[in-house]
Amino acid sequence: MIRKLTVPAMVWAALCGMASTHAQTLRVAVGQKGNWDTSIMDYGIRHGFFEQQGLDIDEIYTPGGAPTLQAVISGSVDTGIGTESARGE
């Protein structure tokens, strides 16, 4: 449960600290387009939440997992969100 809340909390923290008078572009690697866990970006964009904070979100979709991490580590994107694997453990 804590792990599922960590990613949205990190994205929210990053976004809150970036509000300004002009729109800033935040590049976000999103793992697996259309997945429930990553739909928060689309929801926020559609409802203008990021725009209210002065952010223009540039979503870059990846297959998830390692490609999402690679994009963040290499600096190609500012942050990334992904899904948690359901292993049934």
C-alpha cells in the first residue's frame, strides 16, 4: 500500500514546488498508457490541475519498468510514473 502511494506523492511534491507565473514544461515518462495506475496524469491534464499550478505536462509513454527508469536516469525526462507489478506475494 505504501509503495502505491509513493509515486503519486513524489509527483505531487515535484509539481507543488514548481508553480510560477508562467507555464513551465514538465517532461514525464508514463509507463503503459491507459493503465489505471498511470492514468492520474491524463486525469490531471484533462481537469486542468497542472495548468492551475503553472505546468505544461509533456507526457512521454514507455512500455513501463526499465524504459521508464532509463528515461529518468538519463535526464530525458524530469520524472516518471509507472505501475507496480502484481505478483500475488
